[in-house]
Amino acid sequence: MTPEIGHFALILAFAIAIAQALALLGGAATGNADERFTSFGRRASLIVFGLTLISFLSLMNAFGHSDFSVINVYENSHSAKPFIYKLTGTWGNHEGSMLLWVLILTLFSGVLAAQGRAAPRELLNLTLGIQSLIIVAFIAFILFTSNPFERLFPTPADGTGLNPLLQDPGLAIHPPFLYLGYVGFSIPFSFAVAALILGKA
């Protein structure tokens, strides 16, 4: 049942991110960037992050418990692997690494929403709106082409194992740190695009 919770949480995050983009970008386009849009945009960023976190932890739980009814777990884990490699198998594949990418993307958006009060309201709204469009694009890619929660029936007795190249402590932890750097550039990118739209660049 846990994979279904993760899948549903990701779908819900997708819907809220769409609503956030429409509200913030629509408000900016009509010149109605009042406090209601700002408040909704901040709350939506935090909610989307929370839902994405639930989704990622659901997938990690499936790997930790060797739930081979999930295709992703079957193809990238094995019951005999050390627990650390069961967990890191979560992002040791295309689908899981994309979900990790979105998790970090929503984390940065949530931090911006919580700490960005010093920015002009119009600029902040537009920046969060652009961030939400990026999030929508990545979640859509996961849901429609790379679903990490897809089930396998009948459930196999064991998995095929994690890529041997990733069975090293350094290689196991490098994707999260790498993504923190890569995905972090989405914030200055969104600020730059927002500033260009507002004619402040």
C-alpha cells in the first residue's frame, strides 16, 4: 500500500503545483499580485515539498523493505544487499533519481517561499510561479514516462540487484550532493527570468 501512497502524493503535488503556477503567473499577468497570491504561493510551495517528501520516503520504504512487487525495487535491489545499499538503491536508477531531483527542487522552492520575504512581492510571486512551472514539468515527466511506483505481478521472490558501480559509499551518496548543486541553480534562473519579465534585469 505504501507505493500507492507515494504515487498519490506525487499526483497531488502535481495538481497543487499547477494551481500555484496558474495563480501566481495569472496574478502577475493581470497585475493583481496582492497578498492573497503571495500567501497562496508560499503555502503551495511548502505543501508541494511536503507531498514530494512523502512520495520519496514511500519509495525509500519500498526499497528498505525489499518490496519486489514494485518494478523499480525488483530491478535495482536484492534482499541480500547491505541495508545501506538497499536505501541508496532508491536513487540508483533513472526513476528514483528523477524523484530525488524533484524533491530537491521543491525543497529549494520551499526555502525560497519561507525565507524570501525580503524580495519585492511582485518579483517573489513571479519567481515562485516560474519555479512551479519547472516543478510541474519534472513531475509530469515522472508520472507519464518514468513512474517509480509501477507494480509487478506476480511478485518475484527476489530482485536483480543494484548496479555494482553504485555499491560504494562514495558513489552511493554522491547523487544527493550533486543534485543539491545542480538543482540549486533553478532559483537564480527563476529570479533572472522573473526580473527579465518585469524589466528589472
